[in-house]
Amino acid sequence: MRYCFIEAKLTAMRRINVMIYSQAKDTDSHSFYLIKDDEVSHELRISKRVTNSGVMMYTLELDEDFEFGHHYELNLPSFSPVPIDVSEAPEFPEFDYLFAYSGDDLGAVYSKSETKFNVWAPISLAVQLKLYDEKGEGYTLYDMSRTDRGVYRTTVKGNLLGRKYHYIVNNYSITKECNDPYGKGVDLNSAHSVIVDPSLIEKRKKIPLKTRLHSYCEHIIYETHVRDFTSNKNSDIVSKGTYAGFIESGRKTSGGHPAGLDYLVNSEVTTVQLQPILDYCTVDENNIDKVYNWGYDPISFFALEGSLSSDPSSPSLRLKELRDLVDTLHKNDLRVTLDVVFNHVYDYLTFDLEKIVPNYFFRRKNNLYISEYSGCGNDFNSEHLMARKLIVDSLVYLVKTFDVDGFRFDLMGLIDYETINEAYEKCKRLKSDLIFYGEGWDMNGDNRGNMTSIGNCYKLPSYAFFNDTFRDIVKGPTYSSELYRKGYIAGDSSLIEGLVNVMFGTYPRFMKASQSLNFIECHDNHTAYDKLAISNEGESEESLLRRVMLGNAIVDFSFGIPFFHMGEEIGQSKMGLGNTYNIMKINELDYKLVDERWDMVIYFKLINHLRRRARIFTHTDSEEIKSHFIIDTSHYPLVIYSSSSKEVTNGLGKEVVVIINGESSSFHLDLDGYYKFFVYNGGLLNTEEQAQSLIVPPISFTIMYR
């Protein structure tokens, strides 16, 4: 049994701490010599020595900065040389200043004649490229050269398209084999990085949209998932659950109604939000029907998810199919936003970035424990410059290569606003009308002041935030312990004042209405129908569906950005469950229900159509908004608002009146003149009949015009 062992750790660029654990009663001071590249350099000065119960601690001073990329050891006479642990270096205050790299060539840069490999590994002693042969069996190792800012590089001649590769990174005493964190292609289940050619996709002619949107508030966002949107058996979509299936045209439900792409076009939404399509971990691409997952468990910020491809074994096909999807939606005047997950990864310990640069890319608390405010055990450290660069580079790549129109940021409140601002400015240079929005919940307990949270909205004028206050007032709270509590559409008319505030952007939470993303349902938590079934237990299905329709109309005719979740338009249920991220089938758009509730689909199309015509809802200033409308809450429990502004009426008549009733009772209402019905009792009324009074139906949204 050894009675003595030694540890040496670099704790500053010119300081090494040494601990000697020994049972011997040795009170003599030791001498320490630095060995650099197998040659003894010089004796190190001891600035501090402490002895305590068999442990001797030394602080050694270096005459010059530690030079990474060289082999260092510490030698004590009569002992074997000791490797120096450099794992704390990424936490040094000057680390980013010394090593942050601003170039745009990280990853595998392919051409037909050669491929250049570049990886940022500043604390590494050595890096090798492990390049597989064309069959993917044998391989050749290439030593990579360390260059400025700790970037290791090598160039391999020849056409390497489709070849697999790894990096082998030697961080002094630890060697890891890993994928390329900037790799644009991966094989099945991300076993290897694969060389692809994104330039072929990037060079494709971009499809111009027919309608230009000048304001965030002109978007009507529809959240869906590539897999869930087309997987249901009650349609004739051929390539179900894939990028390709998403854009099949002419497809029908079992009842003969539009399915897939045609269903989206019919709805008159403007913008389709896709849940994560960047490579994620927990779906087996060899057997995609075995495990289901939404994809909020990322393992790459650049490569695309293979389980959504018609051929998961083809890394290049994934790129083509995603661009085909975007181009096809653009041809149909639909924008595409991507749901991106940068706040955490699936498992930081096995993540390639942690293997390459330990202790750099993930946030730690003051006690050095890993930060876990994401609820996933590892928060991405976006404040570090190369972590920030990774996020920005990923977003720029997605806009430049796939021509997407914006991003929804998962748990955006865990990403610092400097990162988001930089990403927005760089992406906007590529596409001037893109949209950034996300979950701005205030989650970072250690450092709230510089996060992209709702509380910092005044620092982020070009960003929109999911408005949970809107959701809770309109539908009711969504926390499990509060599901029984009613919102306005559930029949709590005491919330009228709050309803008016959130509808007209006068709730003092945002700088302007365009920062408010108005919603009552998203992929998280219970659907609107399931929430109402709990808060209004015992009500009939017909009544609950009317409440869902009322909620959707309120979303559309409020100031801000309307946001709808797939299936919300037909009052779809998730069987009373909340977080269904890994439950197969339950998240699918139910095309049988589409047939059964086609009247709700028509209603959804109608309110979206009217929203797009009523341009007043693109205004963002609260005072300007109030100047266009007269709001009347004197007919309790009804909410009535009217306008004679041409921006509101827009060909609908000289004056428009909207009447909202969240109660289960009908009410008689006298008007100040004769009006025609536009939307009444859940549908479009095609009649020339005029009325000076009406019976306001229970649980209804009525639009009339003079």
C-alpha cells in the first residue's frame, strides 16, 4: 500500500497548487521542478506552505504564463514526475481574453478537393483526427496542429464527402474520443460525425413569400411537431412522421378533409413553429417506433435529427429534406420558425463540448456545483464567449442554410441577453423580417440581471415573450395544484378587468404589445380542453368546446402575437395529462377528430382570416391602441369593444363591435343602431339581415358591423 501520493493543479496562469498526502512525519520543505516537454525547466518558487494532519499544501509560482499545448509535469526529487491538472483553467478570469476565437471556420469545411478540420480545444495537449475509410470500418489518425487561440487544425486532401470522423482530444491526463461540436452531419444515433456539404443547400434559390409581414403582431403562429403532425393513421399521408411527409400536398383525412400541408394552408395561419429538429438523444433512429420524444434533449447545435428523415441513415438527406420543407411552406406563403434548445443539453458529462474543454460550457453555482435551474441538471454557460459564439453560429447557420424565418427559444430566461442580442443582429443581416421569441421565465437564481427574461424586456425591444399572465387570466392557472381554478373563459367574470388589460396590451409588463406572445395552450402542460375539463368538472363536451373556441377568438383579437398549439383549434385532449414529452401517440394531431369537429376548423380559419384583415392589431403602443377603441364593461358580465377606425374595419363596414360572453347564460343587448352579424354563435353568418338588438349567446364571441 502506498503511503504517499501527490496532486498538482494549475489554479492560475502562473500558479500551481500541490497537495502531498503522506503518513510520514516529514516536516521538511520540498523542492519542485517544472518539466516542460520532457526537459527540466527550472525550480519553482514556493509562495505558501501549509501542513495539516498528514497533508502538505504548497503554492508554487511560475515566472511566465502556463503555455497550453506543451507537455508539463511537476518533479519532486526522489518521486516520479506528476502530471499537472489543468481542468480549472477554463474558469480563469482571463481565459476568454486569451483564447476566445472569432473565426467562422470551425468544424469540417468541405470541398471536393480537400476538407479542413478545425476544433477549438485550448487546454488540450494534443488533438488527433480519426478519419474512417469509405466503408466506415478502418481509419487513419492525423495529428492536428495547434494554432492561434487554441484551435487545432488539419487538412486532408481528396473528396471526403460522406466519410465518418471523430476527434481524439488529450487534455493532459485524460483522453476522450468525441464528435465534432460544429459538425453539420451525423450518422445513425450520432455515433460519428459525418462530412456533408451544406453549401449545396445554402446555394439553392430562396423562395420569396407572397405576403410581407411588417410587424411581429402580423404573425399568427401555429406550433407543431414534424412527427406528430403527420403520424396519425386517419390520413393518407404516405411518409408519416417525416420532413417529407410534412409537405405532401393533396392529402386527405379519412373523412375527405384536407390533411398535412393542405390543412395548414387552409387554417390561414401565417407561421409554422416546428418543435426541435436539431439532433436529440432519446429516440433510437434504428427503430423510431420504439421510443418517442419531443426533442428537448439536444446532443448537437448543428446536426439535424435523423428520426424525422425518410432515411435516417443518410446524413446529407436530412439537410435536403429540411430545406425542402421550408421552401414548400414558403411557396404556400407560410413562414417557418424553429424551436431551439440552448439552455441545457441531454447530459453534460457525455456531451462533446465537455469532453473537449472541461468546465467551460456549463454554468456552475458559487459553490461550484453544476447549475440546474433548467430542471435538467445542466445549464449552458452562454456568458462564456465561445459558448455564446456556438449559439450565435448555430442560429446564423440555420437561417443561412435553411432560410428559416425565426426562432422560439426554450427557457430563454437561462440565456444571457447579450448572446440573444448578438444572435438577433447577425441573423437580421441575413433576413430583415425574422422573429425571435421564447420562454422568458425568470429562472436563473444566481444571476437574473443579465438574462433574457421578461423582467429584462426593456433591454430586449426586438424580442417577444410567452405571456403567462394572459394565459392565466384567459384560461386559468396551469400549475397542477391550481388546475381547478377558473379563468375568464371558464366562467369567472370577475376577471373582466384583467382580461381587458391583457387583451389591449395595457398590462404594465412589456414595453409594447409586440413583446407579448398571447396564448392559452402550448405543448407543455394540459391542453386548454383538459384544463377546462378540470376547472369546469361536470360540464358537457359541447360547452367545454365552446369555451375553447372563445379562448381562441380572444387570442386572435388581442394585441400582441397570437400563438396556437396544434390540436387546440379542435379542442384536442391529452387524456388529462400535462407533460407528455415522451408518450407516443397522445401528441398526434387526431385527424379523426378533425373530421368530427370540422366546424371548429372552419371557425379557426375564420377568426384567423379576420385577424389578418384587421390591421389595427399590428399596433404596439398602448396609447395608440386605446385611441382606436371604445371599451365598455358596463354590461357586466359582457365585454364589449368597438371601433370605427378604418384600420379595424378594413372593408367590414363603417364600425365594428365585438361582444365577449364567458358565462353559461345568454343576455339581451340593445345596440345604438342597426348592425349586421359577421361572427355569431360559433360561425360566420351569411345574411343581409340587420339588427338593433340581439341575444348574446352563452360562451360566445360575436362580431357585428354597421
